[in-house]
Amino acid sequence: MRETILTEGAETMLIKTLLNKVEHFKSFVYKAVSFAMVYGSEALVVDLVARSNSRPECPECGKLCVTYDTRGARLFEYMPLWQYKVYFRYSPRRVRCSVHGVKVEALPFAYGKEQMTTSYKVYLARWARRLSWKEVADIFETSWESVYRAVKHVVEYGLANRKLEDITEIGLDEIFVFKGYKCLTLVYQLNQGCRRLLWCGSHRRVKTLLRFFREFGKERSHGLKFICSDMWAPYLKVVAKKAPNALNILDRFHIMKKFNEAIDEVRRDEVRMFKEQHQENVLLKGRWLLLKRPENLSEKQTARLRDLMKLNLSSVKAHLMREDFQRFWNYRYPSWAGRFLDNWVTRTMQSNLEPMKKVAKTITNHKPLILNWFKARGRLSSGAVEGLNLKAKLTIRKAYGFRTLDGLTTALYHTLGKLPEPKSIHRFC
């Protein structure tokens, strides 16, 4: 490694002074600062030595021990300075611990066999929250794996130091991910002012949600007041068993999603009938006319929907049933809302639209949970859950490159977990 020693003047003193100002290590001293060729490019190398009267620490128990021997010099990548990469050069000591035997000493600026300093990991991880991991790797002339290790370090620190007290509202949902894991179950905290990803687990199974409650703890689970979820029966049973004090809410989003699925099924059946009978397809490009709320339609779409309303179509009937049901959300009291629900179900079951009848049966089966929406006075909505799900999907796309569940969950916790970070000395990141 070719080296050029900087002149003992302003340049050397300035770099050492800055390092002592922002990154001072109690038992270590900055020595020479030099230019050197590192991995084919010119870089700044800062030599560190242990103070003569200092004793190394055991990495396992933190006890001060005697020095066993000294290893060869190692380079630890630090945050870049202007156009140069910066490395700390240090020869680690091995300690003789009475409990753990011979170990390489604990270092305040790096961990284990890692070749990056802790400060540089935090620096990369913060940029990785703003840009894709590949872009960060390209900008700082490092590898995607290095960015991943930096993010993983910050996430592990955050998970170990985050606070899980005063969590009273959570939301459960799932998203589709890469091949090999069809679904990923996500649990969010939905408390006002603190909405974040709490936990994620592979697949959509009863065991998955049971694992969350086991890790969350019995006392915290009993302290939950509101849980927002979809209508999947196994999840509802787990919630009822593990969080008995919580009000399980099936809110507006998941219910109206069932309506839209039914309307679309009726429309497809009707289009298929038109084709078989060689009739004009009056529903051509009419899917969103029926699925969107009337107030969200454009003027052209409103005019076309008005024309469709004049026709005796099953799709139009299903659309009108959904719009009639929207009055349900305007009620203030669960008792009145329950009466409306019963009347609507009775009218729907007298129709000949099987998909809408299926929705009516689902609503009847989940009536108590649906009415919980009024008991919570609309304070909890899965709209927040769906918004976080959208961010989760964007995170998966932004951090492309991983092929493991570990990489996926690390990216999600990093972006959505609102985790505490290790102390950073660089505020411009």
C-alpha cells in the first residue's frame, strides 16, 4: 500500500482536531494522517493507537483485561471526506479474559469483524431511507451488501432499544411479496401521533399471528383497546383469545371492498352474457363507472353513468345496492345502525344477485364486529393501515435486490418502524 504522509501542519492538525472534536475515543489516540492507495483508489488513512496506560475490554463481558497479543493492522471504513474515502487503521489487541478466554478486544468505533465503522453504518443507513439501496451504493462507491449490513445494524439497534409501552391500538393486515412468501403479515401501531410498523411475519397463518402475540407479551396484549382487522375468521379467533379486552373493529374499507368485488363479479357475468347472446356490450369500459363513488367521477363519467341508470342491468342494481348501504355510515348510534343493517340484508336477500347475497350473508355473520365501528366512534380506521401498506410496497420496490425474508423485513422496519437510531455525529445525512 503506497502512502504519502501529509505535512505536519494545518492539514494534518485540522483533520485530527476535527476527529477529536466529533469522534473522541477515551482510550485511543489519533496519530498520523496519510494518503494511501486502498483497493485501487487514493484514500485518507488515519492511524489509531491505544493509550499506553489503557487496558483492552473483553467483547463479551466488558471487563478490563490484560493484553494477550496484538494482531496485524486492519482498516475500518469511515465517512468520506470531500472526494476521498477515509479509513481508520488500527492493530487490534487480543485480551485474556478469565471467563471467556482469549478474545479480540471490544472497539468503540467498530463491532466484531466488521470492516465499517459504526458511524459510517449510521451514515449509510440514513441515506438508504431516502434513496434506493442501489443508488446509495453507487453514490458512495460501495456494494449493495455493505448498505444492507449498515441498515441491518441500525435496525437491530432500534429493535433492541424501542419502547413498547402505551400501545392501545393496532391494525392487522397482509401484503403480497416476492415468490416463496406469498403473504407477509404486518402489525401496525395506530395510536394517534405514533403510527408505525410493530411486527412482521411470513405467510398468513394462525401460527403467524400467535407468534406476534407471544412476542408482544400477555400484559401488553391485555392492554390493547382497539384492533382493526379484516374478516378472515382465523385471525378473528386469535384476536378474541389473545386480546380479550380489545374491541375488534371491521371498518368501512374492508366492508366496502367486499361490495366492490361483488359489483365487479356481477358486471363480468353480465358482459359474458352479452357476448354469448351476441348483444351490444353497453358495459364496455364501464368498470370504474360502477366501482368509483359518484362524487369521484368526472363529468364525462357522470353523464355515462346517468345513461346506464336508464337501463335494466344487474350491474346497475348492484351499484345502487352499494350506494344504499352507504347510509349505514351516517348513523350515530349502534342500535339504529343495526336496524338499518337488518333491513338492508332482508331486501338484498330478496334479490336475484348471488354475489350481493353473499355480501349480505358476510355482513350478517360479522354484524357485532361491524357495529363496533360505532362503539369506537370512528376513531380507528384501516385507512391508516392501507396507507402504511402502500408505503411498505414502495419500500419493497425501493430496496430491490434482496432475495431473503430477512432483507425484506429489515427494509420494512427501517422505513416504517420509527426506530431509535444510534447516536450520529453527522447531522447532514
